[in-house]
Amino acid sequence: EAMSHPWASFLEGHASLRTAVATACRSAADSAALDESSLRRELGELHRLLSHGLLRHMDVEDRVLYPVLARAEGQMSVDLLAMDHRAISELERDVAVAEHALSDGGLDPEQRRRLVRSLHGLEMLVDLHMTKEEQICLPALDRELDAAIRQDLEDSLDTLEMAEQLAE
């Protein structure tokens, strides 16, 4: 059996989430200038993607990847990545709050501007965070872990992600 590229499925998951989040954030930001029903629809799509996709992915990283990374690289690098996760969660809450406000009667121009800033921030932060994981964490884990342990780690990340998807 040919050795797959280390972290192949993890990187594929990142790539598809990164693209989906960027697209959904841009669509929602563009629709902030449009009527409320378009904006509500775009925010609903984005919110589903964040809660079922991105937040679950981050939760799996917190539970499976970060403890191993903390042993390999020290707690500080994990704390920095965990700060990104918290910031992303806060931006996700901004999206949820705006979506809720739209159902309750709308957003004033200032709330729309704030929402657009949150959407741009979310897109940039997700991209930057994933880049850090790919360029700093994975090489660190490659240095520290032998191939068998790395494969186990990747398999448990995959298994957990699949289990979470099936549970939907």
C-alpha cells in the first residue's frame, strides 16, 4: 500500500473548509448591501457551515491534535492557536446574533457595517489560522512523532470528524 502524503486528509479538510468559509463570508458581506431576505439567507448558510463544519473541526483539533502538539512544542504554541479558536468562535457568535436580529426586525446601517467587518475578519482569521497550523504545527509534529504515531493521530482525527458528521 502506497504511503499517503502525511496529513493528506487533514490538509484536504482544511482546503475545503477554507474555501467554503471564504466564499460564504464574501457572499454574506456582499449581500449586506442587499435586501434583508438575501442577507438572512446568506447568513443562515454561513452559520450552518460554521456550526456544522468549522466549529466541529476546531473542536476535534482541541481534543486530538493540540494535546499532542503541546507535548511536542510546548503549551505556548497551543495557547496561541487556541486563542485563534476563541476569536473565531466569537466572530461566529456575531454572525448568529446578526442572523437572529434579522429575524427580529432587521439591522440598522451601523449593525450592517459591524457585521461586514466581522465577516472580513472571520475570513482572514480562518485563513491565517489554518496557515499557521499547516506551516508550523504539522512540521513540528513531523519532527517529533514517528510515522506510526503520526498515522494514528491522523486516523483518530479522521475518525472523530466522520463520527461527528454521522451524528448530524
